[in-house]
Amino acid sequence: MPETQANALPARVSPLLAIEGDAIIDYKNLRLQERKSLTVIQVLAFANQHQAVATAISKELGIECAVSPGICNANEHTQVAWNGPNSWMIIASDEAAKRKSGALMKSLQKAVADTGAVVDQSHGRCALRLSGIHARKVMAKNTAIDLHPIAFGPGQCALTAVAHMSALVIQVDDSPSYDLLVARSLARSFVDAIEHACHEFA
Amino acid sequence: MSQKFRCDEGGAIDRRKPLSFTFDGKTYQGYEGDTLASALLANGVHLLGRSFKYHRPRGIMCAGSEEPNAMVELRTGARKEPNTRATTIELFDGLVANSQNRWPSLRFDVMAVNNLFSPLLSAGFYYKTFMWPVSFWTNVYEHIIRRAAGLGTAATEADPDFYEQCHEHCDVLVVGAGPAGLMAAISAANYGARVIIADEHAQLGGSLINENFNVDGISGKDWAARQAQKLAGMNNVHILNRTTIFGYYDHNTIGAIEKVSDHVPQPAAGKPRQRMWTLYPKRVVIAAGATERPLIFGNNDKPGVMLASAVRTYINRWGVKPGSRAIVATNNSDAYRTAIDLHQAGVRVVAVVDSRMHPDAPLAAKLDALSIELIAGKTIGAAEGGQHLRYVQLVSTQGLTADPQRIDCDLVASSSGWNPNVHLHSQSGAKPIYDETIASFVPGQSRQAEVSIGAAKGSFELQDCLDQGRAAGAEAAKLSGFKGRLIKTASASDDDAYSIEALWIAPTPYNKSYKQFIDQQNDVKASDIDLAAREGYDSVELLKRYTTQGMATDQGKTSNVNALAILAAQRGEPIPEVGTTTFRPPYVPVAMGNFAGHTVGYQFMPVRRTAIHDWNEKQGAVFIEAGMWLRARYYPQSPEDTLYDCYVRETNATRSNVAMVDVSTLGKIDIQGPDVAEFLNRLYINNWLKLPIGRARYGIMLREDGVVFDDGTTTRLGENHYFMTTTTANAAPVLAHMEYYHQTAWPELDVVFCSVTEQWTGIAVAGPNSRKLLENVIDIDLSNEAFPFMAYGECKMNNISARLFRISFSGELAYEVNVAADYGEQAWLELLEAGREMGVSPYGTEALGTMRIEKGHVAGSELDGRTTALDLGLEGMANRSKHFIGKHNSQRPALIGDGRLQVVGIKSVEAGRNLRIGAHLVDDKVKLESVSQSQGHITAITFSPSLGCGIALGLLQDGASRHGEQIDAVSPLHDEKIRVEICHPIFIDPKGELVRA
């Protein structure tokens, strides 16, 4: 056995490592940035347990976990997004929540107990935030869903194709800002497509 | 200032902004607001091109996107765009255009000789004239025909501009911003509906700009500008100008092209050339207007013969006089306006020739007041002139055989009536119907949420258009769930009633034979239609294909109804009996770039990269595409290293020492719940009920039809927690397969599952020294007793949490380490470091493939969607006492009978000769040229470093019982025949002792 290192985990390496700095796009009215080192947890309810799981999540996080589709409730460091029938995606910044890494996974497992499955997806998703007054136009170039304020607003989410890639879209505020969760392996292709759509607003 | 034919005032052009452009190398001036066509006409240029087949001189016939003739090559170099209609090109400073389909010059074109040979070039000539000898078709005739006929030439360089796509939803889409469309949009928007209004022009207004109308006491042009301004100020309205709606698809989905940068020399930074919109309106109001039909007479294709409405448009929209001595020829009341507008613009109108015996009296009075001669009961029989119209011969429409009357002129404005633009209505699935009163097709019963209004519905009077727009906009908003109040009416002051008496084709002077063109872009003449009908091609669809009528880039916008009427006359039947052709998208030609959008070049398809991708790249690994993934195929150590050198080295390293491969691309599915064991037991053919915690098992899944679907391992992580791996290719299909059965067949099973492919980086460490390597970094006991073959355990690799599986694809002692992906590269580096002194190296998919062939592991090329477990030698795994997907269908007689292709090993018996993938396995009596007697084929080949010879896997009829037999592997494509020996597919360690060592 090798000697054990004193310090804990190595730093997480984002799939967008090659992109320097925080903001990928930083125009006057348009910004694309990566939200690094988030905890992303998928919770799936066992048969007839979706209400129980939702209640457990709500209680544990202090955020109402919606059972109806397309809703994402949040506080300043954690989002609870509907992620399909009987499934939710919990996206949290441990840093903002002053939590130890892995602590949320453990506490959710305990809260959900045998009513559902709690699956760590933290490293499987790349999280991006697209914001600014042109953000909706950039999204319209890449997704077919209706993002007009009448149809989609803050606190709403959708599982859809963005730039031909599967994504969880969450509207954060009406600036507008959108959080986009995509598969880690596709992160660079995804950013390429979004960047391309942004160029006309440079 | 050389624009001799420009009026001093009027038109929607800006005379303070002159623009300079060149056509065929000569420089001209135009104004902002011009099209290329209007600017050329202002300069007296009428000859724009040569026709498709006969190379006849052609000019400008129309003023919009329906133009069949005036096609040019726009721009030069990489931005060159052939077959662009001069009538739709917005003029910009420095524009360069050239005529096409002529050599050596437009005025003197050698191929015009085709005109003399025209009797040989009748309808369907290429089916008849060039029949013999057969071999000449591809080698000789086709080349000649393609050279002679044709349009412009495409740019050979890559398009330097980009295209993009955009989506938008709305309540009401209004197609066209003429009087009806403007009213509809304002009306709907006033109800609060989300409105999109699209128009192909830069300026909204349509016919209000083309014509000399008055609305609400002001000029139509000004009224339109006011409405446009009103719309621009409403935040629930999106104006898409320079946008053509080209397609109406299912579920009210609409395709549109916005010409973002076609009116400037090159796109501004970040702007696309064109943008394709996919629109999702709840309701569609089609106010797309109507297209005028030309009269059909001899030489009606002469430059100088134009549509009556086009002549008005050139005068009113662009302040251009298309000629100096004009004849207006018509069969309806509408063209009288042309005479009046020409007169007001100062063009001498020699006469209005009305084919009807009794023209409308008020119109006759209007002409009389202007001292314009009206000739009733006559029409133009033929036009004459060289490269431009010089005179026309008038003939009687009443069967009188008097000598034709010659009238000198340089402009004919002709009208044979109007076709409502029913294209989108028809594309939406509806059937247009024939309306006798306007001698044209009008929209029929709607099939989708659309309505046609105004001229697009066959209402040609301005007041009707305004009223219908007002009502239709409100109705569409109401149907979309809005409540509100109707906007005020708008009133048109100067509108004449529309009347028509159809005249489909003019008699010719002295009954002589003339070329009477129907489809000018494809050079289809009235005589071609007669000939086709005589030869039996007398249904519309056959006629179209035989004569190519309506099959040019203009899709017969000005010609289809004329052709149909002539066919109907031939058949002696009324037009509705003969039918109409179906309109198909796109309404106008659409550049292919629009459909690709930004997904060209390296963005053609998204790429999936593993966490170790960057390291691989730095090592100079050569990648291979596996679905969307990029995987390291092999690692050259020097520039001279070949694929062969690398995979042999990497295989040897694995078999003799230890090596590592990135297997992150395998599908990974997390499965949890009380019923997982039973769920797996039904998905896989083998037993799953008694898999202990901390153990993995290999499994085979079948499709419902009994054919093998996928293979992989599933590991039991906890009491109700399992972890499945799939092949890279089937990661998504297996998940979908599980979802499907869980949701439809076994909802009672309490399981949940999700893909965790992305969460984990997988690294296989393989080789006799793999245990030794891992013992340097892993904190659990890896002895054979504590961690045997197919064991699983959670561990720490230095500080990184890892999942460790003792599974092997190479056939060697091997482990698979999974770590959370953000630590993937770190884990890879730590493993390399742990094995540095032992000389560990990475291996790619090529060595991986070599080793799996040596071990006889089946993979994608054997799991080809046709093979059963029995064919693959895996039937022994199946537990037939339980139920599983595909169990019964796998026992169908044809799947278990003799003659099945079964997996075999194959060895070359000819030293030094390598096997060929795809080669057929045939009896030695069969000749190389004939492989119809194929008994199977080679599915995967490699050079086996361990055996020192070429080996392969293949599928061979009854192969399992033919080990030891010799047979030929032939590849006729390579003219190759190799003697091979059939053997057991497992070449190395058949008892599997190494993996358990």
C-alpha cells in the first residue's frame, strides 16, 4: 500500500478545462459561464412513492419539491428541478451552502431512505449559465421549445434538445438567465454550438 | 446619370442614394430600393440570359419571385450564387452579376443553334432521340445534353458565410404583408395575440407599393408605411421582412427563410447569410397574394414581353419605364390599370388589346379619357423581333381570318388572369378547387389551422382584401383564445371590379407554327403539351414528367395553370376534371446551407469526449469514431509507427506485462429497487436471482424476436442496487429497451434506473502484472481469494473513491476501475505512475479488438441483428426454465434449424497472407467471380501477435460443427482468394485460466 496523502480529494477537473477563465462569453448583454464543481443528484421514486420522496426532499432541503412537470424551485444555493415522471434533479453548490462535498448525497440518501434511489450525477453533467437580454434569442437558435415569457419563466424547467443535444433547461430569472445541464462528454460540442449562436451579439 | 428609363419621380427608391453595380462586366447605376432587375431596366438592359434548352434570348417577365427567365450568377468567387432571380435581388453598391448559359457571350451564343434543331428537341426528346446505341447514353449523349442545357455554374470553393436556424412560436402567423396581411396582423395583434408577419420584401406593403392605390384618403404606399410602423411599435408582433414562407408541414409547422445578409455585399460580423426559421403558429393566415399568368402567343418569350402587373410594379415601386411604346394585351379587366399607369409615367400606350368582345364599359371610358385606343375581340398572335421585341401581330379571337394587324412596339404587358397563391394551402394537405368565375384555382377545405384571404383566396378587389384581413386576423386571434374588439375598417377609394373571360392560347397569324412558350424556364411549348397528350401522357402528373412542365426552379408559378388548361382543351374536358398538380415545398428555391445551419465542418455532429481525451491527445493518440465518441485507437511512439506496429506492441504489452485502456464509453446504467433481480432475470437470458452482493456477471439480452441484442456485465452493488454495463453502441438503445418493457410490460416491477455513463470514467488495467500495479495504489486486498474473478469492491485509489471490478475483455488477468469523471484524468495518471517502474503503457481500441478476437468474444460485427445466442455459441448461458425476452421467438424453426450462420474462428493457411474483413466463405469449387454460393463471411480480422498469424472471426453455415475444415475466403472486390481453416473461435486460453489467475 502506498502512503496516504494528508489532504483529501484532488481538485475536480471540468470537461471545459480548455476554456480559460470563468466566462466563456462575456459580451455587454450576453454572458455564458460554467458553473463549476456543483453537486448534481438525481432522485428517482420507487413505485407509488413519488409524493413521499417529494416530501422528503422538500423537508431535507427546505425547498418545495414539485410533483408536477416543468417546475424548478430553488433557494440561493440549491435547485430542485423536475426531471421526468417520478424523478428530480437536485443541483447544489456545496461551496455556497458551506457543505462538505458528498454531504448532500448522504443526507438525501438518509431522507429518501427506501422510498427511492439517490444517484450521484455530479461528474456526469456540465452546468452552464446563459444570461443577458439576448439569451432568449440565443436559445431560440438552438431549441424548439417556446421560451416566450408567456410560456416559460423563472422557476420553470424543461428536458429538451438544445443544439441537438439532450439538456435540462432551467430559467433562473427574467434577465433572462438559463441554466443548462448537459452530458459531460458533450460539453465542448455544446459550448461550441452556443458560442456560435452568440457571435452576432458580440 | 444614364438611367434613361427612370421616371423623374415616384417609386419606393431613394434617388439620393445611387448605387453602382456591374452586369456582364459593364458598370451601371441604380438606386437604393432597386432590385437588380429594376436597375437593369432603368438602364434599358432587357437581355439577361439564354433559355435552358433552345438558348433563346430572354429578358425580364415578372417583378417578383415567380420570374422564370431573368436568372443570373450573383457575386463571384466563393460567394457566387447561380440561378438567382434578378427580380428578387436587392441592389447593393458594388454588386456583380453575370448572365449564364451562354457562350461566348450573351448577345452571340453558339448554342442558340439548338433553336434551329428544335424539331429534334421535342417533349421527351431525350427518351427518343438518343436511344441508340445504348452505351452512348452515359458516355456521350448525357455529357452533350448536360453541357448544352443548363443553368448557371455553382461556386467551387466552400461557402465563406454561415447559415443558422431559429425557432419561434406564436398565436397567429400572417403570410404576406400586402393589404390583407397588414390588416390581419394588426387585427390579430389588437386582440393581444402573439403575431408573426412575414413578407419576402424588405418593405411591408405588397401590392400597395406595386400599385397606384389609395387607402383611407392617402396613397397605398403611405398607408402601408403607417401600418408597418404601427406593427413595429407593438411588442406582441414580430415582423419578419425579407422572409419567405417556403413550406407548410404537419402540425402547423412552418418553414421560412430570412435573407439576413443577401442585400449587402457580405454579412456583418456574426451575422448569417440566411436564417431558416421553424415557426409553430396556432393559426396561419395566408395572405400570400396572387400570381399573374402570361398570355400564350407565338414568340411570347421575347425580351420586352412582360406581365401586365410587373410593368405596373416597375413603374410604381421603382419608377422605371420598362419600354417606350407599349401594347397591353389582356383577357381581363385588371390589365387596364397597366395602360393607365404607363400613360401616367409618360410611356406611349399604342393600344389595349382585349380578347373579349365586350370589355367593361367603365374601363373603356377611362381609356377613352386618356385617348388610348382599345381593340376588342383581338389578341396578340405572335411577337417578332431579334433580341428584343419589335412588333406584334394581332389576330382575331372570334375566328375571323382577316390578315393579322401589325403594331410596332417595344413592350407588351400581357395578362391572362390571376392565380391565387394556393401553394401553402396545398402544402398543408388541402385540395384547391377550380373557380370558373375567375378561371383559376382557389383554396378548398382547410385541413390544418389555416385560412387564405385576399388575392390568395381569389378576391382581387382591394376593399375585399382589407375587409377579409380585418376579419381573419380577429378570427384567428379568437380561435387562439383571445378576446378583444375589431379594429376600424380601412376603405379603398379606387378599385375596379374584376372580370375575366379565359383565353388560354392565342390563334397564330395565318395558322403558322410558332413557338408558344408555357414554361419559359424549362422551354416547354404549347406544342410539347399537345404532343405529350397525343402520345398518351395526358394525365397531369405524367405530362409534368414527360415535358418537364413546372419542374424548373420556379416550379411553374406562371405556367402550371396555362399548361393544365391547354391539356384540358386537348382532352376535350373541363379543367376541374383534369385536375391540378400538388404543390410541394419549397415555394422558392432554398439554399441547402439553411438546412445544415451551423452544423458544418467540425460542428457537423456533436462529439463525445472522455475525461482522458486531453491526455490521449497530448500523447499523439490516433482517434477513431465510435458513434459520437472519439476513442483512442492506437498510440504511435514515433512518426514511423504504423497502426500495425502499435497494436502489436500494445497487445504484447498487455499479454506479457500490464497495460491500460480507457473504457469510459461503455454504457452504464444504475438500477435500484426491490425487484431488480427479477427485472434482470427477464431482460437477460441467464440467471440473475442469486447474484451475491459484490459480484458481477456477464449477461446476454435478446430482442423480442429472439435475436441477440446486446451483452455486458451487471454487478450487484448492494441489496437492491445494481450496475449494468452495455456496449458503447447500445448504451441508449438498452436504456430505451428497459424503459419500454418496464413501462408497458412489467409496470408491477418496482425498479428505477438511469444512465450513469457520464458520471464514471472507466479504466481497464489488464495483463499478468495488473494486480501488482493496482496493489501500488488501491487500499483493498486484491489476492485471488479476497478478490476473485468477477468480484466487485469499493476502494480508494490514493484519495479518490473508486469502484473496482475484476472483469476481463482481453482474456488476461484484468480489473476495471471506475472513478467519478472529474477525477478521471487524475486516476489515469496515478495508475500510470503506479505502473511506471513496471513499464505500464496505454492501449487503444485496435489492440482491444485484437485481443477480443483472439479470445473469441463476440462484439458488434457478430451481434449484427441477425444472430441468435445459438449462432454465437452462447446458448449454454440461457436458462430455459425461466421467462426472458425473446425466449420463445428464439426457438422458431428457422432460427434453430440447419444452415444457420454460426460464429467460427478462421486461420489463414497460406503463410504471410492476411485475411480480409467482409470476405465471403465459399466452397473451393466456386470461382472467384461468383460468390452467389457464399456460405458465410468474415466479420473481424486481425494479426494475432500471440499466434504470429492472421486470424479472424466469421459467420459460417453450420460453422460450429465444421472446425478443422478448409475453405476459401474470397473478396471479388480485391480479386483475392485465400485458403483458410475453420477453427474454434477462442484462439487463446480456451479454458479461461488466465483471467482467474
